[in-house]
Amino acid sequence: MSSILAFNWKMNPISEEEVDSLIGTLSESLQNLRSGEVILFPPALYLERIKQLIHEHRMYVDLGLQDIASEESGAFT
């Protein structure tokens, strides 16, 4: 059975700089992953930047999307 590791970012991060940092850290962390599937569920606002970073870091992850909540920040989707 294959494992799935899914990251639901809720309404985080709050800037593209944080997106860059998160993807960089995730890329380093996944270098030793030998099996399973990784799926990121970031806010739609950052989709294009994340797609670019995934390509630059040569990461093998899938993407899902979240809709937008009416709150300004926090654990909402």
C-alpha cells in the first residue's frame, strides 16, 4: 500500500517570501522520501508561484487547491 502525505496550508502563508521558504524546506525534507505521494493544498493565491518553485526544485508533488475564506488569516479553508 502506498502512503499519501498531504499538506493543507489553510490560510497560510501570508507572503510570497514565506511560500519560498516553505517550498525550500519541503524540498530538502523530501529528498530522502523513497515512496508514497505528496500533495500540497495551498491557497489559490500562491498557485503559480508554487508551480514555479516545484519546477525549480525538481520536486515530485501533486497540487490541490483551497477556496478562500472570509477571515484575514488562520486555520480556515
